[in-house]
Amino acid sequence: MTKDQLIQQLKASLTKRGSQRIADICVSEPALMHELLLLSFHHEPEIAFRAAWVLETSALQYPEGFRQNIPVFLQRYGDQSNNSCQRHFSKIMMHLLKTNAIPEPFDYAAIIEPTFVWLADEQIPVAVKANCMSILFMLRKKEDWIGEELRAQIEFLMKDGTAAIQSRGKKILHKLAAK
């Protein structure tokens, strides 16, 4: 599949099965996986969203196929400004952290700073904020101040937060208290 063919696939309405099919192809062709990552920043929001969705499918189901793109993903993570794509990026980040897939040494500020920005931004969807809470919880030992700042942000968000924010916030606060 060429880049242009990939874009054409992403222009069409996508189902879970379609996302899986494209992920299968991209994993077998490393250059396409890289293109998929770049297309998640496409100027057409629908293409960017679908590319990010397929990227998430690829990263979670085929971690070995995604591995060579981790450095670029980490470098570009904070650049993602499409809210729909941020949901997929944050899910990928949670997966990378849970599986210890981030190559060391790494400057975690490149993850911490944008994740706190997304968490505090009123325009960011609830699902992204919930993922950000989990990401920052997993990173709390990287910097001394993260745990306390995360606690303060969660408490603030829970004051008027949705059920999802309340639920994830309580879980993370409980874990923070347990240390």
C-alpha cells in the first residue's frame, strides 16, 4: 500500500474491522506505520482521527511492529492538538508506560508537561483527562512534585466533574494515598 492509498483508506468511514485491517497492513510495512503516525497530524481532522485510531490499534495489538516508531511518537506526543487524536495518543502512552516500552534514557518532561496541560485544559474531552490522570500516576516517581500536583488537579476537576472524572479521580486519589 502506498501513502496515497493509505490516505484514501483513511478518508472513508472506518469500522473496527477496517481499523484492524489497515493496522495489519501497516504493521507488515514499517514505512506505512511511520506514515500512519505522521498522518495523525493531518490537516483534515477526519483523516488525523482515523490515522490515530489505526495507530492505537497497531500499538496495542502489535507492539513489536510499533516499536521502531516509539521515539517519533514520544517526540511528537505533546504536539497533538486534535482532541480526538489525543484520546488515542493518551491510550498509546498508557500502554507504553504499563509495558515499560519507553527506551531509556528518556526525558520524561516531554510526556509530563503536555499531559498536565491536557488535564487542565477545559476543552479537552473527559476520556482524555481520565487517561491523563492514569499517565501522570504512572509517572509520579519520575519527579517529586508530580504526585502532589496530580492530587491537586484531580481534586479540582472532581468538584464539578462528570461521572467518569469522579470515578477515575477517586481511583487515582486512593492509589496516591496508598503510595
